[in-house]
Amino acid sequence: MPLSLFLLVIGFCILNITLALIILNKDIETTRGMLYPRESETREVRALDGIWNFVRSDEANPTQGIRDGWFNDDLSKSMPTIPMPVPASYNDITTEQALRDHVGTVWYDRKFFVPRSWGQHQRVWLRFGSVHYEAFVWINGQSAIKHEMGHLPFETEVTHLLKYGAENRITVMCDNALIQTTVPQGKISEVANDQGVTIIQSYTFDFFNYAGIHRSVHLYTTPKTFIEEVEIKTNLSEDNSVGTVNYSIAVNGTAANEADNTLYARLQLYSREGILVANATSDSKLLGSLKVENVKPWWPYLMHPDPGYLYELEIKLYAAKEQLLDVYRLSVGLRTLSWNNTSFLINGKPVYFRGFGRHEDADVRGKGLDNALMTRDFNLLKWIGANAYRTSHYPYSEESMQFADQHGIMIIDECPSVDTENFNQVLLDKHKSSLEQLVHRDRNHPSVVMWSIANEPRTGQLNADTYFQFVANFTRSLDSTRPITAAIAVPSKDDKAGRHLDIISFNRYNAWYSNTGRLDMVTQRVINEATAWNYKYDKPVIMAEYGADTLEGLHLQPSYVWSEEFQAEVFSQHFKAFDALRRQKWFIGEFVWNFADFKTAQSYTRVGGNKKGVFTRARQPKAAAHLLRQRYFALGREMDKCNLPSDLFTYIADVGSNVQHDSSDL
């Protein structure tokens, strides 16, 4: 091919890619409502958690239930059902391999009563914390809502679908199939087996594709006209002595649409001790601010003696003539964030992140919400001295976000885009939608200090530049008060997305995936790569993932891959690099991969799952946990002057004493 023709073809391809992506950059449907269900003087909440009835569809006929109308009556009248806990992943509940590895649709149903009083002058809403991946919901045989995107909540009004003072039935069809236009992506294929043909789900991400109703299901009531949305933004004075809470309230209901009915809100802010510290009455636009004197800022764990300080904001919605319509309360943490090309600051103080990548994962329950496990995890985070974690690789439960607020744990909040490739129009729209839903859900959490727009996307591809420009700019349009990052695994020289980020995060497994076992090939490589990222983009840099798989109880001396000794030595070599990099002000954090062992798809490289956890899947420490604990607290002591726990070091010997032994003692 002549060079001129070759260049013309290449130019035409680039033009087509660019034009295609320009078409992609369109508006995304805006989420409405979605306040976390809370009881108040005007609201009631009922959980539908418990044991539901469950049916696995035939993989070869996944839409049979739709065609046959399984939602029109009890599932048990169409076929045998089994009990299934909600919330929980369904995969590990039974002893059947077919259910564990199922691809396609499953069905849930249960019955419940609705009080007669709920049908009087109220509205009723149905809310799911998360269903993975796609959900179709019916109430009493009537379609209620469809939602695509795991790990994020969805809700709908069901006032008109319910029978009051009587029994009702809820039916849910869940589809776990991942394809090239879902977030995250996957592939479905048919392969021959001993029985003929079977359906196979494949994906490139390294965690098990757990599915089901993963988080709580709630029914809740609101008045006819109610507080639908609350957006909070906070500021502190330069000396952190005075705080400002800026608020914006949205209302849903007929009273809000009546021209002669002016709505307004009264807001009262209470300290943790229950003392009223500020109050205000909104204007007719339901906008305004509260000023807090002698404010107690929200600080991260170990950066202040009283981390995670939260106020309670009470909002009362009124119509004309002092008619109380609705009451809603939420926690508020007052803090400021700022960043530049060398640092990230909270309340004007530089932050050095020390934490983890994690997974919502446990035996039996999979990704199902478990309050006992969540509490244990936060106790371990504080025990080890971490001040942050990334919600790798999807949004975590709202309950865990509330816990992070309370305990002062900073969150890098990540959307479900992982290993993103084959960029296309449908994918971009869904990617942006996942971020819109995430930001809408978590924008009021003081613990959320950064948005992560992807994990290990294929940012070396030609069209990654334009794609991530759209994604990053869209995220900034949703929230400009927090920086944007992404965990990147391609080499800096090949990356085309970093210029659109505020903070660079990179993943690299020296001495594990590259130069396996070579502890002498870690420190300088980490220093060189971090420096290369900073040199290319002149932005702060975080190492978002590093580590090594470790089998609990495997001890080898000298250290050898998979042993507990090797994991500790890999950490130690990275610590040397981090300390050298910390002298460069632009290196602002280190995140171990992973907090705890977790399940993956079956593989000869995975012994029961990914074993890079500092803790086992049962949340017990490996040897490296004690090493990491000493480091994280040492960093906290150096940077934030925190107190050290009394059990951080174990007594070995009083080497300062001059002890003499008489030969007769021998």
C-alpha cells in the first residue's frame, strides 16, 4: 500500500473514532430521590430482608419466566423453590455447583403485609440497596421497576400497586450476565461439554461475579409532599474555627406545584452531644446556609484526637400557615478539601494516604451485606492504623459509607468500571450513568474524598484519550469539590487518560506478576515508575495496588513465593521505595492489595481465590499484618503526632541492663 494511501486510511479511522465519541458525549438521565430510608415523625420504614423463595432459570431458556408469567403468582406454583436469604449472594448458599456457576436469570419472591394506615394520606416506596447485575421487579403481578447496574440503589413509588391491610407479593428477576456493553464488561459463550452445550461467562477482572439481592430491601412511607433530595456542601474558615453548611433541598409532591403554596424549610444543626449549634429558615427556593461557630471539623482517623466528628442536620419542610409536611435527618461532617500538583489537603493539612484496596467478599454470603462482618472490618482497619481505602472495584454499601463517616476513614469511591476495553457508545453512556448514580448517592459523605472513574482500564488504546476526557469532565460536572483519579496499570509512557485526572493512581506487582520472587527488583522500580508518572503529568501520585499472594500458615526460610515471609519482605521492599518517594512532596499515598483474601473465578493461578490479603478471608491477620501495623502507626506518629497503641510492640529484652551471671548458675 502506498504511504499516502496508508496515511489516508489511518486518518479516516481516527476521524471515525473521534466522531463516534463526539456522538457519545450526550446527556445522562439524572437520578431523583434515593435518600437513605430513615424513620422520622413523618416517615416509617420496613425491611423486607429475610428468607425469600428462589428459583434458578434454565440457562438455555433464561426468558422462560417472562414468557410464562411467573410474576403473576407464587413461584412455588410454577416450579419447586428453595429458601434464599436476602441480603446475600446466591452462589455459595447451596451445595450445587450449577447454582454457584450459574449464568443468566434467577427469580425471587416473598409475601408481606402492608398496614392499612399506610394507605391513608401517604405515599409508599420500594427501595433496593443493590441487585447484581440487572433487576426486574413486580408487585402483585404488576411491573414496578427495572434497573441495570449492580452495587447501586434504586427505588420506585408503589403506592398504587399495593393492597393495604392485606397480603402482597413481591417478585424479582435477577440477571447476572455480563457482556461488552455492561459495567463491568464480560463475555457470554456457548461451549461443548459432556452433556452437549453449556453457557460460559468469562471476564477479565480478578474477583468472583457474585450475584443476587446483595443489600437490604426496604418499604418506606413519605407524606404526599416530601423532601426528595438534600445536597450538602461544607466549608471551613482559614483557621478551621467557623464552619458553613450550604444546603439545597428538592421536594416532590402536589403541594410543591401549587402556585399559591410557598414551601420553606427550617433546619437545625445539632452537635454530637445533642446541643443546637445553628439554625436557619430557607428561602422559597429551598437553598441556604448555616454558620457554625467554634466548629468541630471532620478529621480522618489518627489525624486528630477526635476523628469522624459528625453533626446531625434536622430538616423540616413546611407549607403555608406553618403546616408541617415532612421531617428528614442526616449526618453532616464539616471539612474542606483542596489539591494542587504536589499535594492533597484536608482542612488545610496535607494528607498521606495509608490504606487498602478491598472487596465486599466473605464466605457463604458472598457480597451480601453483613453488619457483623462490616463492623469487624472497620475494627481491623483501625487496629492496623489505616486511614483510607478504595472501594475497589465498585460502590460499597451505604451502611459501610456511614461507618466510614463515623470512624474517620477516608474513601476513594470507585464506580463499577473495571478492565474497561472495547470503548463504544453504549458502554460510555452506562459508564457515565454509573458515575452519576454513585455521585448522587455518596455526595454528602464527608469520608468520600476522591472519585475513582475506573480500575485498570485499557488506557493505552487510541480512543482512550477522548473516552476518558468525556468521563472525567462529566464527573467534574457532577461534583467539582473532590478530585478525580483512576487506578491505571498500563506503563506511564503508553497511558492516554492521566492528563484528564487530578491525581494519578497506579497499580504494579513487582516481584509477583513481574520478576516473580526477585526481592532485589522492587524498590528502585517503584521509585522509577512513580517518578515517571509525576514527570509525565505533574500531578500527585498514589500507589494504589501492590502485594503478593500468601497462603495462610505457609512458612519458608529463606522466603519463597506464597509464604507469609515472602509477603512481609515484599512489603518491606516497597516501604523503602515509599519512604524515598515521600521526600518528593508529590507522592501522597500507599495502598496494599488487598485487605483480605477473596474469591475469584476458578484458575490454576488461584488457590481458592486471591490470597493477597493481609487478613485471611475469615479476617484473621497474616504475619505481614503486624509489619504493616507498625508502619502505618509509625507514619501516623511522624506525620500526625498520633498516639501509639500500647500493644504495637512486643517485649523482647531489657538490653540496657547489665546483668551478671555467676558461673554457679550454669
